[in-house]
Amino acid sequence: MHVSNKQPATRPSQSTSDRPSSALSAPGRPPSARAASGEPPERRRATNKAPAAAAIAAAAVPTLMTALDNLVMTFALPDIKRELGATVTQLQWFVNAYTLVVASALLPMAALGDRFGRRRIFSYGIAVFAAASAACALAPTPEALIVARAIQGAGGAAIVTLSLALLVDAVPRRLRELAIGVWGGVNGLGIAMGPLLGGAVVSGLHWSVVFWINVPIGALSLPLVPRFLPRAAAGSKGADWIGTILGIGFVFPLTWAVVEGPSRGWTDGLTIGGFAVAGTCLVLFLLWERSAKAPIIPLSLFANRRFSLVNAATVLFAAGVFGAIFFLSQFLQITLGYSAFEAGLRAGPWTLLPLFVSPASGGLVKRLGVRRVLVSGMFLQTVALAWFAVKVGADVPYGDCIAPMAVAGLGMGLSFAPLATGALQGVSADRRAVASGVNSTLRHLGVAIGIAACTAIFTAHGKYLPGQPFVDGIKPSLWLCAALLATATVCAERSDRAARR
């Protein structure tokens, strides 16, 4: 009672459990010195109470589930079609229902995280993703699987958009680059495991394994989040529901039109309508966000040329890399004659190498800077794709493909973490979730755009037949991917110049 009387009336009482551990361990340290550290209270709590490795695991392991879903289902589609009696259109929606919801919900999930607490929404995302994965595995009909995949996408959006922001707040500044590198490595692991796991399913396991594997990962992740990740206070700003609706109105029809364009035709009425709706919503979104009191995306973020150029590089990187990987897996099977599992193994120089390179890239960023590492990674991928475009042929031996795939894998591993780091450089702590959400949204759009563009070029020049017809289609597609990566390299190089001005 006497203690409370000695406190200033303007300072609210604070329990011992709510105080930063730094204040408890050093009671003689003046508040001004603690404030001078420049770190928010939630980061100081995480830094002192949780080992950095545990915080990295808590933020990165859930992303393994979402990374797996990038490629794993593609290899399981034949088994699903036979068992559920799905049509070709339904096969497309097994993939697209997830992609569309993830791309559309990333920014709304970032806004919900800022409004109600990032850690809370992140935990909900993990639980929803794991539960929806179980529903996918147990789906009795194609329609049930499509609905479950859409719900899975909502959980995946919360994980993807908030994991990096939580990770940056959970580790001390001196370990940030390393932590982001490990985070990128886990994403690389998911991408690498996708072809292997999907191929294994096609070669003998039940297709539901590709979904059941997410359940134990989610169960392992959920208790780690509240223990090792910081609990940031929920924001007091009102929700920007109009901006959210307009944002979804832009991303959803744009992604839908890009994904469906190659099969429906780019002049199809629904395809053109999708682009028209997306363009209209984008204009209205920009007009609304300029005057909104609590915008879902502060447009001032794009006044930073570094932020704009890094995100441009992200779109081009995702389009070029995933467009090329999409056709590489088919080239190994259709032209070189390998089974799905054998193709997954032989894609290892490209898909497995980032698993080892991405964690090391964090240390390189700390020593050499974002620009040097990122530009090097982009340049290596450009060279690799051009090399592969020259080498690919109906009679090319697999041994001739190893070197360009290894160079591409090295470049991809050097690009993952620096892209994430560059997107958050110069962004204040209260805007990191939104900045990460913008970057993740653009990356997913890049994946859809890259695959759609490569598919359109492939079908215009070649056919899905063994030998030369397939080669005639993949060659110009790979040249397009190389051009996209070359442009991404220029954007990455100029982003550093913009930062120095």
C-alpha cells in the first residue's frame, strides 16, 4: 500500500511479470538507458527470456507447412483424380483454391495482426492450417477438398504474413540477419521436400500423406509460439474494412485471371473481366488509402524507393524462379523419362541447395551488405537459366543439367533471405507486419504470374509430348525466366543506390 503511494499518479502500476526482464536483472539501470537501446519492450523480453534459437524455431517451423504446399500437391494430383473421381477443372481448383485465398488474405491478415495482436493471429493461423490439412486428407469428394484447401489458404496467409515480422521482433538486432537466413532456409526446405514428398506419394504412399504431415508440424509449433515469441499489444486503430475489401477485390480477381488465363484463353470474357475488376479495385484502393485514417497499407511505404525496388525484385524473382521450376519437373519426367520420385531427386541440385545456402546468406549479408549478396544471387540465377535454356534438348543427358541447376540453387539460396531483409530495412517496428504482408503478397502474385506466363509461351511454341515438342515449348519459357531474373538483378542493384541518396 505504501509502495503504491510513492509512485507518480501518472504512471500506471506494473506487475513484476509484465516488466521487461532487462529491468529486473539490472534494477539500477536508469529508464533512459533502457530506452536508448532502441528496441521495443516486447523485443527486450524475447531477447532475455527466450533463446534466439527457440524464437527462430517458433517463427520458422510453421512456415515449413506453407512452403511444402508450393509444389507438393502437383505430384499427388494423379492419385487424387483416380480416388475422388475429379474432373480436370477440379484438379486445377485443388491447387488454385489455396493459391487464390493465400494471395488475397495476406494483407488482411497483416492488418488483423496489427489490430488484435500478431502472435494471436499467427497462432490462429497455425491451428486453422493444421485442422484444414486434416480435413483435406479426409475429404470424401472433390468439392469437400476444394473447400478445405480454401480454408487452409486462410490459415497459410496468417502464417506467411506474420512469421517474419514476429521473428524480427523476437531476436536481438545482432542476430537478425542470421535469423532471417534460417527462416529462408526453412522455406527452402519446404520447397525442396515438395517434389520429393509428392513423388514418393505418387510412387506408393497414399495421397493424403501430403496433408497429414502438416498436422504434427502444427501441433509442435503451437506451444512454441506463446513461449518464445513476443506478445505485442493490439493496436488501437480502427480496422480499414473498405481498404481490406478493395485490396481483396484487386488481388483475388487478378490472381484468378492470371491462373485461369492460359486454360480459358486471354481473350475469354471472364479472363478480361477479372483483369478489369482488379484494375478498378486497384484505382479505388489507392484513392481510398490516401485519405484513410488507419490505412491497411500506408502508401508512404512506397515513397521509400528501396522498398519499392526490393518488392519489384521480389515479384520478378518469384515469377522467374517458380516458372522455371514448374517446367523443370515436367521436363525431367516427360522428356528424360524419369518417374515422379526420380525427378524429385534429380531436381535436388536446384531445390535442395537453398536449404544449406540460405542460413549462410544471413551471415554474408551482415558482412557484405544486402545489395552485394542479393545481386550476386540474382545474377547467378540469370546465368543458370540462360545456361539451361541453351543446354536443354530432346537428347540432352541428365549430367549436362546438373551444373546449371546447381548454379540456380546457389543463386536462389543467396536471394531468399536478402529479399526478406531488404523488404524490412528502414521500416519502423509498427509497420513490419504490413511491409512483410506486402512483400509476401507480391511474391505469391509473382509465382502465379510466372507460371501462367511460362505456360502461355509453352503452349504457343510446343506441346506436352515427349521429345522435341516439349523442348520447343520449354526453351522460350526458360529464356523468359532468364529475362525476368536479369530485370530483378537490376532492381536489386538500384535499391541500394536509392538507399544511399
